[in-house]
Amino acid sequence: MPAAPPDPWPDSSDVAAPPAGGRRPRPFRTFVLKIHSRCDLACDYCYVYSGPDRSWRDRPRMMSTAVAARAAARIAEHAAGHGLRGVQVVLHGGEPLLCPPGHVAALVREIRAAVRAPVRASLTVQTNGVRLDETFLRLFKDLGVGVGVSLDGPARVHDGRRRTAGGRGSHAAVSAALRRLGGAAFRPLFRGLLCTIDVRADPLGVYRELLRHAPPVVDFLLPHANWSAPPAGGDGSGTPYADWLIAIFEEWYAAVPRPTSVRLFDEIIHLLLGGHARTEGLGLTPVGVAVVETDGTIEQTDALKSVHDGAAYTGLHVARDPFDAALLVPGIAARQIGAAALAPRCRACPVVRVCGGGHYAHRYREGTGFANPSVYCPDLYRLIGHIRTRVSGDIMALRTGT
């Protein structure tokens, strides 16, 4: 009988074993709490409810205060054990504002009660904005919770992708919420806008619509895709995502002053100038994000739900397991060992320190796991090269006085 094929990377490796060379796991600093497991939109690119992972079906709709208290105690335990002075806690979903305001307040109070000085907990809620009314905004102001909102561009673009289950667009409701959030009373809560890229849309039209709301930060997100489920418009013959982003980069980079931070561009420039990665999708800095589902299950990054059923699974639960146990899960350990986790082609690439192999979920290929370049490799290479040329040209001009 032939031997069974080895499990794909990283399950086939001893990556989670105690390192012989003195490397120590890096602690989690960001904790994503899935406080509601359902959503009130049916986005056409959703990787949770229309993706291969079905675990959401068996989970409670809302995180209970008991689970939140246990998760918060684990966060405090982890922070104290690693000497952390601050952690980030993201209230997420589904759509977190499907929870009643009183329940959200109870969850936040459990977190604040457990994570106390000398550890500072910075809380943010990430919402689609449809239910972000005055009641929620006043609550978040009272509780000191920041607010991030998803917006994919002008009405025609946004409503073509982010609709209710009944087919109604959500742009009008989100725009109204952003007007409230951007007003003087609540502006300090505004943390930024998330925008998932649609290469069919006019990039500058999308960018200018986002700027209309004066966001402090814009995050442009590559749709979660992989080699076994390629991205729309990405057949490998061109660089449509890089071309889309470069059009925005040129307008953003030339603006004086720049109207907002575009996290992707700022991060690439930061890495090109020798800095360390501060986001999950670029660079070689060890990942520091853990997810807690509504039932208390500890999981890996949510994006892995786009890969296959159970890809984010760890087998851990806040009722019995510390977050330190998650640091030894192969998928998490693999994202903490830098270039050693990358495919040979990536390790030999001249932009590897900036690209970092791309987002972990985007490297997956059925049969080989995650030991592959990103499915967006050509796009990342072109985008990084373009930004490097522009920035290095400006640095040279400053040095020579031209």
C-alpha cells in the first residue's frame, strides 16, 4: 500500500515545536471578539456566509457576557504574562451591531473590568454601518470605543456589492451613519474606512467617495482569494489590482497635504525605508492576532475561512486554554517565523522584506497548503516596485537638491 501523502504546509512540519535556535513565540497584541455570528448584509464577496467554512451555522448568535468575561480574563492573563502595556480589542462579527446596545455595553464592561492598569485596552468596533445610529454612537462615546466602518465607494459600486438579503442597497444608510460619525460630537471615535477592492470600479471614483467622509485612515483590502479560488479579474496574465491601486497612489502621493492615511501605501513606504510591518498582509513581522468566536472558541485569522472548512480551527477554547496555547498552533507558529515559512521563490525575491509573501490566506493551494507565493504575487511585486521608484526618486532629488 502506498504511503499517504504528507499533510500540506504547515501541518506537515514541526514548526510549532519549541525552537532550538532560541526563537520565542511573540505574544498576541490584538484580540478580535466575534460578538455576533450573523450579518444583515449579503455582500457578493463575503468569505464567511458564502464561503467554504460552515462553522458559523453551529455557533450562538451572540457572545454571552460569561464568554466575554472569560475571554477578557484570558486577554489580561496573556498581557500580564508577556509584560504588555497595551492590547487592542476589536468587536467584530458578522455584524456586531446586531447585538442590542445594552448587550454591547455589558460586553465592553466585562472587558474593561478584566483588562485594567497597567495594561491599557484600546477598543474598536468594526461595523458595516447600517445600524450605526445615534444610540450606538452615544454608547461608544460613553464607553470609549472607536468605530471603523466598511464602505466600498459611491452608491453604484457599493450597492452593487453590499446589499441586504432582499437585494436592497446599503449605501444610503452607511452614508447617513458616516455623517453622524463625522460630526463634531462623535468625530473623535472615527477610526477609518475599510474598502474591499473591485477592479471593475473606477479607482479614483472610489477613492474620492471615501475622502468625502474625511476618514483618518483608509484600508484598501484585496479580496480574500487563493490559488484554488482565484480572485475576480486575476487570471495571472496581468496586474489588475496593482494597476487599480497605483492610480489611487499617484493622486494620494502627489497631494499636499495628503488628505488621509492610506494604510497600504504608508505601510509599503515604511517597510521600504527599513521599518517593521504593522499589518498582517505585508512584511515579515510575526503575526499577533487571535480571534474568539461567539461560543468562546479560539481561532486563527478570520480570513482563513475563505480557504476551506475548518482552516481557522485551533481546538482551543477560552474556558480551558490560555492564549499562549494558540501560539503553538502550526498555522499561527508558521506566521511567526518570518522568511522560513515562505516558498523558495518568495525567499529569493528582492521585495520579500516588504511583501512578506503576502497575506497568509492568499497563499493557499489545495494539496500544498500555504507554501506558495500569494495569488496576488504579480500585483504586489508591481505595486511595491512602483512605490519604491517614486519614493527613491524623491529621496534622490532631496539629496541632490534638484
